[in-house]
Amino acid sequence: MPPKTKTNALARRKAEQLKEQQKMKTRRLIWFTTVGLLIVLIIAVLAFQPAPKAAEFDYANLPVLGQADAPVKVVEFGDYQCPACKSVNELVKPSLVKDYIDEGKVAFYFMNLPFIGTDSFTAALAAQAVYHQDQEAFWPYFDAIYEHQGEENAGWASQEFLVELAKQLELPIDYDLLQQDIAEATYQSEVEAHLAQGNKLRVDSTPTFFINGIEYVGHLGDYEALKKTIDLELAK
């Protein structure tokens, strides 16, 4: 190969190498820039996550399980048609009762958030009617409604069913009055007030717990995390 041709070939090879090096630098720059932007975005999302909501409750006029003067007050917003509420009632509440409520450490309260449908509201009316007749009868009735929960909006929470359920439990109440209270929606304004407070607090799912007035943002299926939050409140 003539010297000039050889020199041209070397020059082209060197130019190609420089070009490839430049491409690699550009790729690295794009990669680092992309990663950097993702990190900034993640930090921004975490930084702007809404703080847990704080609330005040009229505890004296809510159904309570446990001693009202317990140092930790847990309020549940729930819907009697909600499958997750049923699961929490059957799997989490018994542990709360054993570990905290029976020990006088936690008072457990309930507020209605009947957003799923008509059966939700009718069941809430019935439960509030039982509560106003006999506060101690509320919780067995509460548990029984969840135990016999039907398909969503299938009409399972009828007046007849809800009165018959109270009779099966042999609750010490006036069953005719219960039927009348359901039929006449005696406690509709009370249920609507619960719902309005939940909406004001932007409670967008059930069950939602508030612990000493602060929304619990952990997963209710993680009982150890829930215990940790309660224990921190007890330590204050």
C-alpha cells in the first residue's frame, strides 16, 4: 500500500475511533441524566406525599368497645358491605381486643362510611338503632352483620334480615322498635353525619383507622406495624 493511502486509512480509523468514543460519551451522558432525573422525581414524590390526616371525634356519642378512658382511641370508618372491613373485623380486631382492648389500653370506636350502596346504608341504620337501644348489644350485632355479609348491593341487608339477625342473637332489645327505626330511617341524620365527616377528612377507602386522631396510613393487614403505632402512642 502506498504511503499516502496507508496514511489516509489510519486517519479514517482514528476518526472512526474518535466518533465511537464520542457516541459512548453521549450514551453515558444520556444514561446519567435519565437516572438523575428519575432520582429527583422520586425524591419530589416522596417529599410531597400528603401528611396523615388529623381529626377530632365526638367519642362520647360513638359506639365504643373497651374502656372509654383508655389512653389510645382507635376510630374505624367502615362499610358493612366492604369485604376488607369484614376481613379486618375477623382477623385484626380480635387481636386488638386480646392485646389492648381487654387490657384497658385501647378504646375502639366505629363510624359509618356507607359508600358502596343501599345495603350499606340500611345495615348502618339498623346498627345505629341497636346502639341506641342497648350499647352493649351493638358489638355482637356489628360482628354478626359482617359475618353474614352478602354480595354487594344484592339486597341482602333487608329490614327482615336485619331484624331476624337481632332475634337470632337474642339481643335484649325491642325488635318491633328496631324494625320501625329501620323502616322510618330514624337515625339517618346520624349516619349521614358520620359519612359527612369521613368525606370532609377525604377518607377514600374502608376500613380506615384513626389512632388518637391521626390517620393510620399503614396496611391494616400488617398487624405488627399496627401494634408498633399503638405502642408508640402508649409510650407518649
